[in-house]
Amino acid sequence: MFVLRRVLQAFLVLFFLVTAGLYFIWYQLNPSPPDQQVFLNSMVLTMDQENPTAEAVLVEQGIIIAVGSEEAVLSQASPEAEHIDLAGKTLLPGFIEAHGHFPGSGLSAVAADLNSPPIGSTLSIKDALSELKVMGDATPEGEWIIGFGFDDTMILEKRFLSKEDLDQVSTEHPVAVLHISGHMVMINTLGLEIMGITHDSKDPTGGEIVRDSKGNITGLLKEKAQDPVVAKALNLSLPRIAEMLKKSQQEYLEKGVTTVQSGLTNIDKWKPLAFAARFGFFPQRLVIWPDISMADGILDGTVETTDSEKLTVGALKLVSDGSIQGYTGFLKEPYHQQEPDRDTDYRGYPTMTREKLQDIVTRWHASGRQLAIHANGDAAIDLVIESVAEAQQQSFRSDPRHILVHAQMMTDGQLKKSGALGLTPSFFPSHIYYWGDRHFNIFMGAKRAEHISPMRSAEELDVRFTMHNDTPVVPIDPMLLVENAVERKTSSGKELGVSQKISIESALRALTIDAAWQVFQEGNRGSIEPGKFADFAILEENPLAASGKLRNIQVAQTWIGGVKWFDRNQL
């Protein structure tokens, strides 16, 4: 009996220590905000059309309860409220990632960054191989050596990496290099063997196994052909996922982003992301856009999802075509300059048949849920519009808010049709900055290039829209997005599509309240109004009165639920 009692006592002590330790970890990951906070001495840009500016904000346990003049707000605050003097800085709603692939920006923690200027420093194939070899030295045995951000149009040789190039990096590790577009991958010989890709392999529907003029596989895989490789290469160990999460959340916090998105999330990615969000391993609120496999599981009940303040499962993400810079965007008219060995009438291609797209859209729409469909080329946009129109005819919904992701080559006529259907675009105006010169000279030619990301047309046609970086395609940078939409300048300084410029106010709305609205979250975030989350981006300068480049306005602080998660003064 004595021994049993001592064992029981030891067990209780161990249980207490473990419980206390878990509580301590939980508290560190999920700190509670003060009972009351008053944010003072600030220009408050509320994004509320009824009350566009204010002087102060009162927050109670992470929720905004009053907005207005300092005098009015202080009169409602308790004597114990914490006063936060923002020293003249500008307070906005936290930026909302309208479309992205969180925590993809953290890839640089586990993969070689092969971006060329103005993002990175890769200028040649030699540079790329050198970076990959360094990453190979740090890659655990048996795992893929990964590179990302490679752009064939920006390097000296103006070509893709071949399997022979990547064999120089390693013949013992599989090697996968993700193209900057996110729509192509280049792999080495071992990678091809592991994936079972041989000379006899057939192109999948909506994809290409690229071959040279002699019919030999080059190692370049496009669209649907790349999907299994990317899924396998990025099936990372938990320690490497943790590295990515740590790096990515910090990058987003430094840019004032308080709601992040994981677009095209499969079941394997959903499980660790949902766990990490629920237990506070990153502070941002997360919106999941499931892929078709996860979405089918949601519909048949085999995948359980429960929304919370930190986690929302939203639109089914589909991909209807590729990228313009990858020559896989589906166009009505041929590309301005064709790739070598392409027919002069080549227009890209859809990634699924019209019938398959229609079936998925109709089924998901009829279930009462939302769709987010990637479409860059105007021919792909037509397919999406036609599919949504048919779905609406069969099962009319007054406010579906289906999303047309990128909508890069959208015409005014297509904007009119989409607006009538409840189909709202999310534009990627950083295409102008990063690829605008090449769109003008190579991919689209002058006339079509001037009309990419037609945000002013959307405004004039009363079609509500958002903007995104599509991170990690390009780095997360809301203020650069604002500048791209307002100035429409390429990286060389050329103005592209002057008639499509929008105001700073419109651009900011596209990253805040309109981004919240687009994913049905406008009731709890996106503007500084009573009843909403105290998610704030504090800027060093008022963007409406910026004296220099908008991209140079730094985020001073980032608050989520009344908790300060980033302070530039403490870096």
C-alpha cells in the first residue's frame, strides 16, 4: 500500500508539472489583451465609409467598442484603461491577405531562394546551381533539395534548368526547382525516376511533360504535370514546417498582415495548419481555401471543419489555367511572342475540360458554398463566367461572392458579366511591377499589356474587388501593392495602363474591408468599427499624405486581438 501511495503521489506530481508546463506554453502562445486599451494621438483611417477618419479607438478584451474623437473615446474609457500613445502614427485595420499560400513565404528557411532582381540576386544558371548546392549540403538525407523563385526570362541564358543542370547539384537527392509563376517545376534525373516519369509517360490533361526537339524529357513539368512532384517535394517533416511557420509569420507581422490565407489547401496540409492555428503557433487569423479533395471530404462529411475567431474554412479553390509569364495562361488571341518550337497561333490552355469545370462549379455552388477560381487569361475567364452563369441558372443565389483569382486579362465586358453574377475579382497588380515590361515586350504586346489588372474599370462598373501578392510568388508587401495599383509602374519605371490607376483610398480598401467582405468576414474585421477585432496595422506615415514612395512607408506595429505582436522599435 505504501508503494502504491508513493507511485500515485509521483504520478500526481508529474501530472501537475506537465499541466503547468502546457498552460505556460499556451499562455506564451496566446497572451490575453488588457481589459481596456485606448489608442491615442493617431490618425485613424477606419475604412468605414460612414466615418472615414478618427482620433482614437477604445478596445475591450480584444474587441473595438468605440471610435471617434479623443474626448469622446476617453469619456467612455474606465480609469484603469491602458493608454497607448501612437505619437502621430497612422492606425489602419490590419491588412488581409486576399489570396496567398501561407506559410509559403517561409520557404526560404528550407529551400534555396533563386529569385532574380528586383526580388533576389540570381542572374544566371551558374548562380542558381551554386545556391542549390549550398542548400543540398543542409538537406537531410533522403529529402528533396528544393529551390523556388526561378525565372527563366530574367537570367542570362534565358532558358529553364534542365535535368542535366540539376544532376550537377545532386545525383543522390531528388532536386525540385519551383518556377516563380508557381505553375512549373524543374527536376533532376533522380526526381524523374522517383516520380515514375519516363520517355513513355503521357501528358496529363491540363499539363505538359516538356520534351526537346528529339523527344527527350527535359525535366520541366507544367501545370497538372507538376502537381504530384510539388506535393511530394513539399511534404516536409514537422521540424521543417515549424521553421517555415516561424519565418513566414514574422514576415507577415512586419508588413502589418493580420489575416493570412492558405489557398489550394489539401488534406495533408490542412491538418498541421489547423492544429497550429487553433493552438496559437502563429498569431494571425487564417482563412483556408480547400482544394477539390478536401472540399469533397467536407461535402461528404469525412473532413470535419469548425470555424473560430482564428480559423475559417472558405472557398473551394480551383485552377482553370496557368500563368501568362509561363505561357500557360489561356488566351483568346495568341501570345505576342511565342516560345521556341511553339506554333504561331498558340494561346495557352485550360487546366481542366469545360465539362469538368462546369460540373464542379455547379455542384459546389448548389451546396451553398463559395468558389475561388484562378483564371489569368481572358479565354479562361470566359470559361469561369460561363460556368458560374450556368450554376446560377440552375440554383440561383443572390450573394454567392464567388471569386475570380488574378483576373489578369479581364475585359470590361467580362467585368460587366461577372458583376451581374456575383463573381468578384481579386487582382494581382504586382504583375505590373514585376512582369509589366515583359508583358509589354514579350507576352502580351502593348495593347493588351496596358489593360492588365483593370481595377479602374471594375470601380467604374461598380464591381467590388480585392488585391493580393500571391505570396510566395512575390514577397508579401501590402504597401507595394498599393503603390502598384496607384502608380502602375513597372520595375523599370515605365507607366503601364495609366487609365487603370486607382486612388490610394481604393487600394487600401481592397486590402482591408473589401478583402474581409470578399470572404464573408466583414462583420468581424477589415475596418475600425465597434464590435470588430482589434486587428491593427500602425504605419509610420499616413499613406494619404505620403511624401515619398508608398512602398517605403514602414509598419511600426502590428496588433491582433488587442495584443501587440510586432514593434519595429524592438527589432
